Amino acid sequence: MIRTPYNFSANLSDQEFQKIGEFACCWAHIEHTVGNCLRRMLNMNPKEATIMVFPLSLDQRMTKIGQLLDLAPLSERHAALFGELKPLIRAQQILRTNILHGVFIDIFEEEEPFWHLRSKNRDVSKTEILACEDLINYTAHVVEAFRLLLGDELNPEGLVYALPNRPAIPEFLPKDCRTFPKGDGVEREAPLRSPGS
């Protein structure tokens, strides 16, 4: 086996490497599910969406979903879930970009190791990213709830996906990642149920 010439492994345990790998897989699923939300709103099949939706960036997908909701509002529940999702997606973009495209810096004895994203001059410490597990998982729940609410074969009975309670949003994230809609128009802490029950 050819070993890496970099020494970052010494400051990340096997469990920390595993957790970062889980985050990376979760971020990919979140982005894919946002694409499926747009696909459903445009009533496209997966092959059409491969050409028209999935080449779009995550920002473009979110923008198009917002424009479609402005053009033809679906329901208060759709609006509430999308409003809940917007700051979370912004947070995920920052975390994902910093960790997957940043450089892990562990050369300063007096500083905790951190990821540095040179293009944005932004740092995220190891402690900060590992403390974001609930935020990342919550985002996955919100995007799944929005996706299921849009219907089709995944949710033929129109079941409502209830969300866990909001996690704390870390202070190191920008304000637009912590700005949720006023009020809480989403379903919480209950099993899947039919809309009328």
C-alpha cells in the first residue's frame, strides 16, 4: 500500500475519520434529495431530471424550488418546510465546502487542528465540525420531509413526516444559517401519520 505523504492522520482518530465520512455521505444524500424535490415539482421522471435538474448546483436547485413555490404555492406545509430548509442548506454548504475542499491544518501546537478553506479564508475547527452532527442529521430529516410531502411512489398515502426538535445552531456559522421562519409551521416529534389524523 502506498502511504500518504501528509501527516493529518495523527490528529484524527479512526472514529473521527468515520464521522467525517458519515457527514460526507449525508451531505451527498441531502443534495441529491433537493434535486429530487425539484424533479417532483417539475413532474419529471429520473431520466429527464438527469439532463435538466441534476447538473444544477445546490444553490440553483434551491433557487428554482423557491421560484416555483412563488409562482404556484402548494400549501402552507410546503412553505413551512422550505422555510425551515433554506438556512439549513446554507449551513450545510458552508460545512461541506470547508471540510471537503479545505485543508486540514494541524501544525500549530498552541491551536486545535482545523480545516482552512483558502478561497473563502474560512476556518472550522475539529471540535466545531464534530459538534454539528445533530445539525447535519436534522437537515437530512427536513429535506426528507419536504421530499415526501411532494408525493409520488415514495409516499402514496400522503403520510406526514414529523421532525425532531431543532438542534442548536453553532455560533460560528453566519447569521443566515441561523435565521428560521417566525413560528414553527412544521410537524414535530410524532410518527408518520395521515394528513387528516
